[in-house]
Amino acid sequence: MDLSNESISPAISPVLNALMEKLKPLIDGGRLDNLVDLLSLVSDLVDLLDPPMVEKLAVLFENATATTWSVSNAIRTAKADSTKSEQPPGVYQLLKLLREPDTRRGVGFALKTLNVIGRQL
Amino acid sequence: MSKRIVIVGGGVGGTMLANQLAGKLYPEILRGEVSIALLSNSPDHFYKPAFMYVAFNLFFQEELKRAERSLLRPEITFNVEEVTRFDFPGQRLKTRSGKVYDYDFLVIATGCVPAPERIEGLKEAGDHFYQYEPARQLAQRLSTIEKGRIFITVSFPQTPNVPHQCGIAPVETTLMLDDFLRRRGVRDKVEIIYTYPTTAQLLRNCLFLQRPTGEILPSIFEQKNIRFQRGFTLKRVDPDKKIAYSEEGDEQSFDILMATPPIRAVDAVLESGASQAPNHEGWLPTNHETLQVYGLENVYVIGDTVDLPVSKAGGACHNQAPVIANNIAAEIRLGTTIAVYDGRVQAVAQMGLNAGMPLWYDYQHDVLPTPPTKLGGLLRHGFNRGLYWAVARGML
């Protein structure tokens, strides 16, 4: 494109000149080609994305974030509870913890998780 | 003594606020100085904007709900309780089960409910997409109509400068309807008429509640052969003759009346006496900066129940929640509020079945409409299907 072309309005040409000045080092080094190729790749990806693929990716995102969230919640809360007392819990306290419904649900969940991992081996 | 924060309402506003408060006040929670409870009338959380997609057979009910407990941090106590009475001077709530909850800080996040019964004949003859069952009924009708006339109306609250639910929804569904009927191959035999009332918040005789967007709508509608009419304020509907009558004296026939119905606050808020909104609509007098309720001590409001001129939508809650979380934390820690809501709302508008238009506005700026794009549509799709749940958990 000839930037000195008189058809370019006087208001736009300083903008184009400034842009060209910014791009010049990239052009001189032959690196602008990479950026144009990258834009083409991004454009291809947009063309390839369809609603069912976006839905699958979105569900994957939800699963990943929900799992990370639950695990980090559990670790944070357990850490806070475990560090409340300077003494480690005694055997009786551990047994008492086992009697709590939340603990039994959590242990059941952990065992079930291992069970399903086993099924997939 | 421990400060009790009680949030009433398990919609997106209450849920994201509860999670953000639990994060903000975590040191106090650990020391037993603060407790957070959320009360909701349902064990399930619904992604309400998906009801609009249900009307076009694009969402199953199973996909738009999650257990509320699974969206809340474990530090939050969650109880399925419907609040029936607010005792503001006594700083306590009563629930349908007879329980009493005392609070030091209260957040009302009970949303709003469609009230088509407030317009004669609308409940009998009209359809809407703001709840699951009505949206399913509308889907049945839209899937089977072969020819005729679909008439679209929008009813605003009578409280001055308060919008209807989700400002852009009537435009979104009109464009989705056009695409949906084209896909079905019946668009040339079905006439679509989009109408807007004479008074739309501060504007008069327009097609949308903000001027810049309203000005581009005629060209969009003309390209798609959607008819449009200003100054149609729905007054009553004759279900037998299938005619909609306007306050302005017009009458229009229809085969399907796709209406944005009147809305109101929930019963407990209506009966609390805290609202002076006309027409028994129940909007709470809200400090537009701190989001406290005027005239009440230690009470905040988030989402649809405010009387502010911003959209009654999740995109508003998303910006209100951090303000309330910071203000309650600051009241506990510093004895004063510190954060200010600037009226910001953001969303990705669904402009037809495939295109999307990201948008934002605040008290000072209107939406600057941009051309809807495929990428915008995919962004909205990704939000509907996954990102939303991270937002509700307070992660985004």
C-alpha cells in the first residue's frame, strides 16, 4: 500500500504513519510475517470452533474449576481446624472424628473415588 | 460477640456475595467472630437466563440447575428456609418453618417475580420466558406455529426510572425468534411485531431503554423483516379474541403474545413495609452508592429488589457483590462503609441464535452497541455452559 497516496484522508495519514513507524522494526526483521501467520491461525481456530465444541470446553472448564474449588476449600478448612490446637489429636479424638457424618461421607467419597479409578485401570 | 451475617436468597446475587464475604472475612470467621448464613426457599440454584433458551429448545432443565450447597464455600451455613417476615427493628427474620434468625447484618437478595396477573388477560393469553414452566409452554407454541402473528410487548414497572427484568432480553428473544422460525422454514408465513411502551425509564417513544441502542434497532429489525412499533403500553388482553389493547388506544391481534410481564418483589419484601414503591411493586429504597437500604439499620440489598435504574440481571449483581462485601467487612473492621457502586452492569447479549454482543454500561455511560459477532456468540455460549458456575462460586 502506498501511504503517500493522496486518496488517504489527511486525518488518517498521521495515524497510519505512526502505525507504520511502530511496525517498521518488525517488518525489517521479517518478524511481521509471524504475526500475520499467528492471526491466520487464530482465525482458523475461530472457524473451527462450533457451539457443541464450545459447550464441551465450557463443561470441562466447569468440572476443572469446581473440582479445584472443592479440594482447595477442603484443604483450607481442614488446615484451619487442624492448626487450632497445638497438640496433635489423640486416638480418642480421631475416633470421635470418624463418627461425624461429614467425615464418613468424605471417607466414603475418597474410597469411591479410588474404586472408580480402579475400574478405569 | 460474633457478628451474624444473614443473606436471604440463593440466586446469583446472594450466592456470589456469600462466597465473596466468606473470602473477605475469612480471618474473622476462623476466630469465630463472624458467621455467614444463606437462606433460600429452594435447595437448587437456577441459571435464570437459560429460561430464555428453554423457550427455543436450547437448554434442558437438568443443565440449568445445580445444588446450591455445591456452589457455596463450606464456611457458609446454608439452610433451605423461606423467609416470611422481616423484623427490622428487632434485627430478626421469621421463616415458614417457624424458625427465627437473628442478624447483625442482613442482605436481601430475593430477586423479583413475574406478575402477568397484574394485566387483565395477560396470564391467560400471554407467554413469557422468565421462568421454566412458562418458557416450556412458549417453546411448545413456537415449535408448532406454522403461520400467523407473534406480537411482542414489554411492560415496565410503574416505579419511575426502574427497568423491567434484564433490559436487553426482549431484543435478544426477538432476534432469536427470527432465527428460530427461519430454521423451521416458516418465517415467511409468520409475522413478528416488536413493540415498546411510551415510557421506558427516562425515555419516551423509543424502542429501547437506552438511546444509542434504540437508535440502531430499526435498521437491524428492517434487515430481518421484523416489524416494530413505538408507544404500545400493554393495558389488557382479550384471551378469547386474542387481541392486545394498549393504554394509547391501539388494539392488535396475535396468535402468540410474547410478553415481558410486569414484575414485583417477593411477598416477604412486599409485606415488610420497607418499600414505598408505587403499585405495590416492593422495590427497596436503595442508596445507589453503598447499596444499603434507606431507613433501615445494617440492611443491604443486591440484585433485582433494588429501586436503581440499572438492569435487573446477574451482570448487575456481579458488580454489586464486591461493593457490599467490602462495605460489610469495612463496617465490621472500621465502623464505616468504604466502597461505592458506580452502576456498572456487563453482559454478552445474545443477538440471534448465533451472534453475541458484549456490552457494559454504568450510571454515567449508556451501552455503545457494536456489531454482533460469531465470537461474541461463542463467548455467550461458553458463559451459559460453564463460566457462569465459576462466577456464582465467586471465582470470576
